[in-house]
Amino acid sequence: MSEDDSAARPTATELDILRILWERGPSTVRDVHEALSANRPIGYTGVLKFLQIMAGKGSVVRDETERAHVYAAAEPPETTKRKVAGDLMRKVFAGSASQLVLHALQDQPASADDIAEIRAMLDAYEAKTRKTRERGP
């Protein structure tokens, strides 16, 4: 991963905007501003500037066919989450997935259902990895 890739990672506010776009679908600046300003003080022009920056980074796409430009997330949520988690794991935890998970669970305890889901995902990941190794190059 190049330094440019990590520089394109979304900031906290950009992630909030992406969550709005993932939930609502393509939205105007006014739509995003209404949703974002419900939780924090931010002006319309601030939201517009964030969306312009995000369009420049490639994290949102802008449809200019209508009078009011409509913005949409460029990638599905899972793709962005995977990239952000991987970036965090490399930068903060020296590439250690176990340390990332351990610290996340220490900060925010998981429910029994969450733990069961994590175990199932690990089992599926191990099975997939095992199949890949058995097939060889």
C-alpha cells in the first residue's frame, strides 16, 4: 500500500458523511447537511467543502446532471471498513490482527452474541485459508 493510499483514508467527519450516504443513498449537500447537523454543529458550506474534498479523494462520486449536485459513496461500506481497519492495524498495531481485536474488545466489551459471531467468522476464515493452502499456487 502506498503512502497516497493511506492519505486517502477518510477522516472522522468524512466517515460520518459516508455513513449518511450509505444509509440514505445518493443525497444532495442539503440532505447530508441536515443529517450531519442533527448531531454536531456544522454549516452548509462546511459540508459542501467536505464533499468536494471527498470527491477529489475518490471516496464519493458527484452527479452533476441535476441543478443540485447529488453525492454518493464511491464504495460499499464493507470495502471502506476493511481498508480503514487494515490501515489502523498496520499503523497502530504493527500489523497484528490479534492486538487490534484485543484492544477493541478491551475498550468496548462484546456481547455473547458478538463473541459467537466473531468465533464463527474466525472459523470461516480458517477454513477458507486452509482450502487456499491445500490448492497451492
